[in-house]
Amino acid sequence: MSLLARPAVAALTAKAMQRVTELVDRRSGGRGSAAASHARFPEFPRNVRELTIPTSVAPARATVYLPPADETEGSAPPVHVNFHGGGYVVALTELDDPLCRFLAAEAGVVVINVDYVVAPQHPFPAPPRQAYEIVRWVAEHGGEQGWDGGRLTVGGQSAGGGLAAAVARQALEEGGPSIALQVLHYPPLDLATHAKDKRAAIDKPALRPWMADVFDTSYVPDERLRTDRLVSPAHPSDTADLTGIAPALVVTAEYDLLRSEGERYAGRLRKAGSLAGHHDVAGADHGYDGSDDVKARETYALIARHVREAGRG
């Protein structure tokens, strides 16, 4: 076991990452990464409002992105709940601002970008439980909030994709809410297999084993829990019948260390009759859409088409 895989060390390292992120944001007056994200894709306006969603874990702050007015004439628009990435440790909600604006405009949906609880302060099972309660609340309160909770999709990038998968699994097990689509964008779906035993198509992928030691150990300190179906649905130990789970669009990246587990889960969903599509982004690594505008636009357009189609019911 590496030093960073020890729970106490991983927790300290994760908190240091959080402090560095907060320090950078403070030094920029809150305009650093947020300003850069807001400046991308300027053709899509940022029409937002803030919202706090109650859950049994903790209140969740969220930013609500509104679609263009011509998309909402005559009826309440569908709603899409987005969960950001960050290894279950760092709250990177603003990095998803370009995606949220893109989906609001191109898919014609209300997008709710969630600032969920992170580890090590809130380890598993708190984040997936909170995420599920958020989605359930969104489904139940559309009438008062201005969206159609009966036309609901969920999605996320990286760790957010893992949470979206966990939300869909809980909705299957608990009888709702009805989810028309889950979008899993380069998600971690097998924390039971150590990163050092995973293989990427390039020698130095963006995700490294030491990062997994920090993220995975902070999120699930007890290794015995890493085979839980809400953590590792792509691990061979999860053999439950997934028939009836929300249809999924799975997006993997060619060079990503997590590509294989995304492919495995896509295959499992296909067998269950719940794979809406699997797209592998050629020549891309984990988190590629944060810096490659061309590839980001292509993938976001694909996601938007699937979300729009799912929202039509």
C-alpha cells in the first residue's frame, strides 16, 4: 500500500487540494476559473439563478441555467441535473458552466448544476445519497420551479458521471423518479480495481495512480466498500439485473485510464437493453473538454441531441 492510500494521509492530501483550489479562487477575487469558464462558448448566454435544495445529508447549492425564451413558450421545459467532476474531492462546479450553457441552449432544457458534498468531509455513501435526493426533489418540485419534473435527465463528468450512474441505480431500486436518460461522461465506475492495475493507451495519461490513491481513499476509506454497486457498477462483483434502469449515453476518451471500465459498463447496459449510445472520443484523454474547444463542442452537441430527444418523452 502506498503512503497516499492510507486514509489519514489521503484525507490530509485531499484537504490540501481543496485549500489550494480555494486559495487560487480567492486570489483572483472569485474570477479565476469561473471567469475562464464563463468566457468559453460566448454564443451561449448565461441566464442563471441560484437555488438551494434540501437533503438529509446537507443543503445543496445549485445554479439553474434557463433555456432561451423561445424554447419555453406554452409549456414548462424538461430538466437536466448535472454533477461536476473533481475526484469526489474538489468542488469544480464552475468548470461545467460551458456545458450547462450549451445544453440549456441546444437541448432546450433547464440545467441544474449541483454543488454536492465532497470527501473526505463527506465520504461514501453521503454523495450518492445526496445526489439521489436532489434528483428526486427536482422531479417532485417542477411545478413550483418552472420545469417539467416528469421529463428528467441526469448526467455528469468524471466523478459526476459516477454519481449520475449511482442516481440511476437508486431510482431503479427505489421505484423512481423516472429518468429518461443518464449521461456518463468519462466516469469512474470501478474503484475496486486499483489504478495501478488499469491500462491506458498512452504511457502518461492525465489520471495517475497517485491521484486515484487520494481520490478513492478519501471517498471510500474502507476498501471493502469499493465493490458497492453505487461505487463500482463496472466491477465483475456487481451481477444484479439492470433491466429497467434509465437509458444511458456513455462517453469515453481514447487515452483515458478509465476508458475500459466505461466500455465494460456500456456493454452491461447494452445487455440490459438500456444503452442509448456509446461514443469514444478519439485522441482525447480524461477531462479533454476543459481545454479542447473543438472536441468539447462535438461531444456537447452529441450530448445535447440525446438530452433533447429524451426530453421529448
